Amino acid sequence: MASREDFGSWLEGGTSAGQGSSPAERLGLPSSGPGSPAPLTRRIVALLVDWAAAMLISYLVADANSLATLGIFALENLLLVSTVGFTIGHRLLRLQVRVLGAPAGTPVGLVRGAVRVVLLCLVIPAVVWGPDGRGLHDRGAGTVIVRR
């Protein structure tokens, strides 16, 4: 008869090639310096900068309408991330959105940018992280925010 010890590794999930390595290594990125995954604090500050810019524009043109603020925020993210790979907040905090697995400098593109911004504006996917530290909005778009 088989004992629990015989099945222990199977019940605990076994081992995988990436298990035990850092999230950066699992993503194929350096663990520090340029190109490494951006820390959460810098990503949050960048988000706050982008939201403040959207609120300021909304205040000036739409009397601080909350839907206008969200629309401006979404448009800023879509246009800037899709074309140059960063928003105003990302630029100020030396961050960049990259396509995971693509060479540095590869544009994110309109489709990935649209997927990312829709999920970002839904909020919940942006605050749920996977084991690699990326939000579901980045996982869904196949992107990662890195240090510049």
C-alpha cells in the first residue's frame, strides 16, 4: 500500500523549472538596474501622477466630471503607452511598459495598449497581482513595467 510520503511531492505541487527563482528571473529580466521589474511604490506614485494630470485636465475642460477624468486617464494611457511605452507618471519615475519577451524598444502597440487600459480602468485587475508581481492588467496584455 502506498503511503502519503510516496505522494508528498505530487500533493505539494511538485517542482517546476521556475520555482525558487526570483520573479525577475522567471520573467527573463534582470533582478536589479535598468530593465528590472519596477517596484510597487514607484508604480503607485506614477499612477497617482497620471490620475492627478487627468483630474487637472478634467477640471479645466469638463468641470471635474468623474467620467471625464476616467476618460482622460484612459486616453492618456492608451496613446502614450501604445506609442512611446510610458505615461507622464512613468516618465517622471523612470519607468517603462515593455512587451514581455520582446526586445527593449519594441512598441507596445494599440491592441496590447487597449487591453491594458481597459483592464486598468476596471481597477480590480490592476490591484490583483500574480506570483511574478505583475497586475492582471499587465498579464492580460502581455506587458511588464520595468525601470528605465
